[in-house]
Amino acid sequence: MRKNSTMVDYTKSEARDWAKQNWNGCIAVTMPSYTADFSGINEKAIAHDILKLKELGFAGTLLVTELNVTPEENARITAVAREVGGPDFQLFFHCSFNTLEENLAALKLAEKAGVDSVLLSYPTSYWPTSLDEVFDYTKTLCNSTDLGVMLFGLPAWGFERIHPAGMPVKWVRKVLDEIPNIVAIKAEQGYPTIGGIMEMYHHFNGEVIISCPIESETIPLMSVLDFQFSGTSNTNWTSDYFPRAFNLARNGRWEEAMELWWQVAPARAANVAILTGSSVGTTVINRTGWKYQEWLAGFNGGALRGPAGRLPDRLMKQARAALVASGLPVTDSPDEEFVRGRIPA
């Protein structure tokens, strides 16, 4: 996939063809783990989480940055993930630092450390009043790198104040025409409806990769849509379920994939209950919830640096019971061990 840690083996004009060949399977998320005093990164725990993802059949991961990590720490996380993940494990840079300038600098550091893909994001301080401004921001960031970039249509950005779709078809058309290293669309326009994914697939499938990251929608939609790639989201808390179901559906065994889909219905319902209360109205994901969920499945876990959300005991119990009810792996360690994490620094 890569010639070395600082240079990809395709040009911008070749990026979309390269992505169609190399972006396959399911992409998870990896959140930072810290030393006991939170002063540094727990590299052993990060390595454990990457190896766990590979064991479960994930093709790559998003290295989450909106959790009070510095650009330099994120670069070190990237280097650890690249070393243990190997050259073909896909690593996404998360453009969630505070300003465009900080994202540009952080991306350069991450490129040198071995990241090979980019998930576009927009800072909480970013308040455009026109889609032309959004285009300019998007193009500036994409022009700064040779890496393949995934456009992300998400209501959390607030672009619906400009257009109801946030990223409407006409605007996306301009993006694809003028920014050659946009290789995929993570299509969540109009979420929680399927309007965005269906519209992006209708207009742009075949030209770029269309990603439906929402597990509850992806497998059912694969009865009629041809997805090769799904990411990025916290599906790793259900262990190897999602890669298994996705691969079954891709290979003509959709009925078997749906059997698994129904099996994990309790976990899916618990996931909605855990995350909805914190995200509706605030657009802020409770990443502590994600961290706890994956800890149940054998990942490191561990408390996040402040400011961070909390997870009530009742929701912890609901998540644990849901994995049991779904027949999925779940730790028997008591919940108080979650905040310390599984792997000492």
C-alpha cells in the first residue's frame, strides 16, 4: 500500500482508482489510551487495541483526535499503530483539531508517522455561512496532502443552516470535479434517515466509494446496494460480528448476514440507548461510552482525559447485558477496572 512512511504509491489523479482497489472491508475506531497520570500516551495499550482489531477482522481504523490529544501525541499513536498494524492496515487521520491550520500541521506529522487515509471533519469553531466557504476549507485541506480523503456529510457540522442536506448533490458534484483526492463519501446527510446514503449512492457510486458507517443500515441495505467498504464507527464493541456479516453480504450470503444482524439486536438497542441521550441536541458523542463498550469486548478501555463524558452505572449494566443477550464476547471483569484500563503503561 505504501512505499514508505512519507510517500504513498499513487498520485492524486490516481487516488480514486487506488482507493477502489485498496479500500475494502470494515473500518473501526481507536481512541487514545493514557498513562495512569494522564501525562502521556500508553503505547502498549494502543498496540493491544490495534492487534485486537486485526484479530477480529477489521481492515483498518480511525485514530480519534477529538479527545484532548496533541498533534504530536497523535503522530506517536499513528506510528505505534502503523508498526503493529503492518503496511496494509488502513489508518485514518481524524481532522478534528481546533483550527484549519492546526489540522494541516497535525496531518503533516501523521503522514510522516505512517497514516495513509484522511477523514474530513470540521472544527467546532468553524461557522461558515455559505457552501462556498465549506468548499474552500475542504479544498485547502485536501490540497495539502496526496492522501486519499473521505468526505463526511454529517448533521453535526451544522451546515443544514445553509442547505437542508448539509452537503447537497450539486455541492458534492463540485467537490468531486475539483478535488481529485476525494476518494470516498461517508454519507450521513439527513441522519437518522437513509436519505443521504441513498442519494450519494444514486449519484456517485462507481465514481467514488460510498460508505455507510451505520451498522444497523449497512447490512440490510446490502440486499440492494453494492458496498465494498464501511467505516468509520464503533462497531468493534461487537467483536467480529460486523466484519463477518459484512463479508457474508459482500459474497452473496446476505441471508446469513441478516441472521447475524438479528442476533445482535440487543446490542444494537443498547448502543442507541447509551449514545442517544448524549448526542441528540449537543452533537457530541459520549466517547467514554464507546471506550467502555469496547473494554467489555477485550480492548484496553481506560478513562479519557478531561473534559470527558461519564457513563452512568445503569447504562454500563445495559451494555454488558446486551452483549450477553446477543451471544457476543464480554469480559467478566468488574466495571471498576474499566477506568484503569486493561494494559498497564
